[in-house]
Amino acid sequence: MKFLLNSVFAIFLALLLNGCFDGTNDPVIDDPNRPNNPSPSNSSTEQNLVVTLEWQFDGANMFDVYFDTQNPPEELYVGNLERNRIIVAGLKSGVTYYWRVVAKPDGGSNVEGPVWSFRTKTQGGASGPGFVMLQHSLQTEIPNFVNILFQVLDLDGNGVTDFSTIDFELFEDGVLVDHQEVDLSVTKRDDNNFVHRTVLMLDNSTSLSSTDLSEIRQASIDFVRSLADSHQVAIYQFSQDPELLIDFTDDKTSLENTIANNYVSGFQTTNLYGSVIEGASRMNDVISIQRVVQSSMILFTDGMDTQGSSSLENALDAIEDKNVYTVGLGVDIDPEILELIGKRGFFSIAEAQSGDLIEVFDEINENIFKLANSFYWLRYNTPKRGNANHIVKLQLIGNPVNSFIEDEFNSAPFYSVDPGIYIEPSKDRPNGITTLTIPAGLTKQLKAYVMGGENEPSISWEEVSDPSNLIFITPVQNTDNTEIIIQTTANTGQAIIRAIDNANSFASPELTITIQ
């Protein structure tokens, strides 16, 4: 029996030393019949706060990636991923993360990979040089435009704001593209439809003295005064329940007056978790080529949740993948919980002194500004034509980190067109429409496209002829006048309109509208 036990122990030790177990009772990483060869390597440490997860597996078209701080990971991070690579941002310092991949072969059974782990660098540890590119959207547009919305972050997950067109190189099907030949441009949020919204959630429980409230008011007012353009704020106060003081607005005077006059002491209870959930419900991000609405929450408190009407688990579920900052005042806070809630940052202050509070709010505001300005819009005219798929790859020149954007588009709808402005063009109708029929009393939405202009378009619409006032033209909001709604009256007849690009001296063919 002793010989048998010794033999079993020897076999186990040999398996352990040869990497057949990873400490999670799960076969490790080198089985070629399962997802294998992870990057970062299993059990690696000192990883950056933005990590590119990669693995190998042949024979699968899609993957599910589970990513969590618990082992085994149960949180589905992304499903039906069509490549064996994904970037994870917003990680915390000194935390061990667990992940696994489920391969989904076409027509076959799913293949579950082992659990892998890595640990991020400790707080204050310096990241290496390099940048991470996050793709949000790729969209094609007639006659031959390819549009990509992406972000650039440093290895700590902070936004990088100062890149321009010349900092990027673009490849189509592996061939480097000349910027000038395809009119490639990279623009920032000031040139696009971008709005940032911040929920400012302020504790007003009775544990805060009148002096504390006064200092918080002043710091909050200074925060509002320093906001960038297109930054809207909603302000809540909370003790027993979260109370909306003012909804999202960029009117700084209204925000300041609300803080000065309406932020007052509340009740002897703190509904911290319920307030987190309420704030998270207002953070509805929209990230697309046409429009970006990005949100954040700043939560200030001097204590813990004393009400118990909501759970920490529910609060953490509510802020999943959301930008939340927490500021804790005094010694009655629970730093570990506020750090969990403050996914983008947790700040602790000993006393409510306006100078310290203002400094913290300034740091948070700077972080929000950088994150908002890390969005980039790339646009170019592709020379690809015909019904074929093409691989586009975008990367930063000289980036020491192997981070890039790679996606696929189909060139079937693309065609060539002379410079000009056209109403509702298509491949079969490259010069746009010249006639349109609308039933009386109904509406029709139209869009004008500017092709090949040297200057930024400046579009207006002209009624060439409408003797009986048959139509009314209303621009569609947030479309730079490229899109309009035609409202017809109850009468019948004809009206003629055209679109004009004053910046490039373009005029569209006249469009005759028949109302019947």
C-alpha cells in the first residue's frame, strides 16, 4: 500500500511539474484540442491595466470569452467573437483576473478551454511605453467611404488625445494605403456629434456637517465651471433615496444655482447602493459613427450603505462596463467597497476642505476629458470595387505595443462619381434622384451627399420653385443639414428643390417633387 501511495504521489508531482495542472483542477494550456497558448501567459503578473487577450484554436468560427475576478470566471465578457483576440480595458491595479474561452465550431459542439489567469501591476507601478487601440464601429457609405470609430488609450487605460492623421498607417488587404490618394482623414470630437454626460451623485445624509455641505457645494460648483463644451451634468443628492436636483444640461449657470440653493442636508440614513443603481440607470451610452454619447458618474459619500434596501451585488451589476468614480470622505467609509464601485478611480479625503475636494474633482474632470477626447473618427475613399470582401487594418506608426484595428468590409455597393453634391445617390443612380412623388399631407426624409469637396461641407437647401407653398423643409437634428424632412400640405401640385454646398461651390441636380 505504501508503494502504491508513493507511486500515485510521484505521478501527481510529475504532472504538476510538467504543467498538466494549473492549480484550478483544470487541464492546462497546451492541449491543441482546446483553446490554448494564451497571452498573457497563464499565471503571469505585472500586467498593464489594458490587456490584449489572445489564444490559439483552429477550426472555430466564433468564440465566447468569460472574464472575471472569481475562479472560475462566470461573467460572459463577449459572445460570438469572430477572432481570437480581444482588448480588455478598465482593469484595476493589483487584481488577479481569470478568463477562459469557449470555441464554437460551425456545425460542431462547443469546445471549452481551461481557466487562465493573470495579475495586474500594483498601484503606482509604471506602465511601459505604448498605446492600445479600441475599435467601436466600422461602417461603409456610398459611393466608396469607409468610416471607423475607435479610441486610443495608454497602458493604464487613460485616454490619449493628441494623435492626428499623420500618426496612423492604413492597410487594405495587406497593402499600405497612401493617405492623399484616398483622402484619408482622422478627426476628433469637436468635428463630430459628441456629448459627454456626467451623473454627479452627492451624499447629503445628516452625518455631514453644515461646514462639510458648504465645502462640497463649493467644490461641485468649481467642477461645473471647469466643464468642457458638450459636457452635460445631472445632479442628485441622496440619503434615504436618490433625489434628482437637475437633469442633464450644459447650462453652467443653472447647474451652479442648483448646487448653491438645492443641495441641503437630508436624513439619518444612507442609501448608497440604491443611489449607485439609480445613477447607473441614467448612463445610457451611444457609440456609433453618427453619434457618440458617453457617460460617467461621480459619487461622493462620507459613509457606508446603512439603509440595506439594495445590495452591493446589485449595485456592481448595475455599473458593469460603466465609468464610475468614487470620492470617500473621512474615516467611516469602506475603502474596499468604494474602490469596487469606483471602476475608473477611487479617491479618499480625510476632511471636507474645499481645496482638497477641488483638487480631486479637477483630477476626475481631467480624466473624463481625456477619455472623451480619446475618440477618433477615420474616414477615407477606398479604391475597392466589385462584390468582394477586403481586410482593413489600422495602426499607430511606431507603436511598441502590438495593438491595431482589423476588420472586414464588402465593396459591392461602391462606385465612382464626379465631385459634387447629390440627393439620395446610389450605385444605379450615381447622380441622385431628380423626381420624387409624395402623397399630400405626408412627409419624406431626404439626405444629400457631398463627394470630393476640398473643404468641409456647408450645406443648405433651396426651394427653387414652390409657388403654392406645398412643402416645408425641416433639417434633421445633428446631421449638419445633410438630412431634411419634407412636410407636404393637403394640396396637390409640384415644387422644386436642390441642395447646395456653399463651402465647395456645389449644387445638386434639381429635384422635382410631385404632391398628389
